[in-house]
Amino acid sequence: MHRPKTKILVDGGDPEETRQIKELLGFVDGQTTNPSLIAKNPRIRQLIASGHKLSSREEMDEYKKIVQTISPLVGDAGVSIEVFSDEKTTAQEMLSQGKEMFSWIPNAYIKYPCTEEGLRAAQMSVKEQVRVNMTLCFSQQQAAAVYSATKGTKEPAYVSPFVGRLDDIGQNGMDVVKNIQRMFSKGDGHVLVLAASIRSLEHLLYCFALNADLATVPAKTLEQWANKQFPMPDAQFQYKASGKPIPYEELDLEQSWERFDIQHELTRKGVEKFAADYRATLSPTA
């Protein structure tokens, strides 16, 4: 197999699945997790099915066990661990969770949403040498704000544009990956683009064609890639987008992150969904 330049992360919350993908590919560069994926973890589902709802402390402890099992299976792209947040969570609350989560494993990246409080938490995190992955990114403006907020990070920060969810609303989600890369090519390289919400083999192959820094991919798409003998895009490769194009914007990466328009309906909905999936695992008193 010709190993792509793009680092491959498994998008999931089950260490057993990660182990299987590693056997299939021969490697896994990293893993991304989030509250929805953790809620689907077989052990968590078993607990819920048996009538046991978790306290928020138990939820943290279960999450910790999961990422500690995944951590040694993956390479240097690390394991992204997402803070539990809703629209009321403050930057300080995110940071205190982030610092605890960062201590769980040596290769942790802490996921904060591309919201004002999330960006504030990221800014504070990089000052404390906590690696960050800014998630639920849907626009070039949000990615520019991530660039500005994470300046001075000792190790690269990640930004995760969500391709599939933009496709869902009739846009060409891969354009956001392409536009962010083009914008960052003028920068200092401290933020890497992690293509997320990958839904198909075509998405994955286009990530390879674009030389995206990283891509996080559900196991079933990686299995598809393996079953087809690990195809790579050639010079003739053309991505067939169904949605309307997202135009490139000329943005000044040197201005402060507060100057960018970071509002996006899909970010708000994404935060809501993660919060709801997290709450579904909690006991009413938690």
C-alpha cells in the first residue's frame, strides 16, 4: 500500500474498532473522539441499556478509560478528546476540563468548538502548552480566527472543517478544506487542516489529492478503501461535488481573532447535538 501524505485518523469512540482498522491498514496515525461517539461506545451503551445512567464524574472516568486504551494504538497525530460543552459553557470551564483531559495520555489534543468561548479556551490552552483541535469549523472565517487565537502554540494546532455537514445543506464541503489550506499557505504553518465529517471514499480521495494535512475517517469508509485495494487519486482524478461552490475569501491572518465572523448555524447545531448525546448518558441528578 502506498501510504498517503495525509495522516489518517479514525473517527470513533471504540478502541476495538481502532485495533481492527490498524490491522487492516497496517497503521493508524491518530483518532478523534467526541461526546456523540463516546455515547455510542459499546461499554457505555451496555451501561445505559442495563438502566445505569452515569454521573458527570463517571462519564469523565469512562471517557478517560476509552482514550487510555486508544492512545498506544495510534501514531503521532494523537487522540483528540472533546470537552463537554453547551451554549452556556464558559471558556474557563472548558479550559479546566481540557487541562484534566490533557493529563490523561501523552498524545492528547483537546477539542474545543469554533465558538467565542471555545476560541478563548484555545487561546488560554496554548499559553499553558495544551495541544488543541478546534472542531465544528464550517467556514474560512472560523479557521482564520483559529489561526489567530492559537498563535504561539509550541506544537501545531488542528482545525477541523466538517465536510459532510456542509454537503448536507447543499454546499460543497470540500471547498472549505481547499480554501483553508490556500489561506494557510500564506501563514507560518502553526495550524494544520484536519478534514472531518468525511462521509465517502470520494471525500477521502479528494483529501489525498489536496494533500490535506490530516483526515479523520469513520471505520466503514476506511474499510471501503481497504476493500478496493487502497486506491490513490491520479492526475486524472476529479472530485464530483453535488453542492454549490464555496468561494475563497481574502482574509488577513494577522488581525485578532475577535475581528472574524465566527458565527455559523451548523456550529451552534453541532454543539447542541453533542450536548444532547452527552446528556442522554447522564442520570437526571448529574
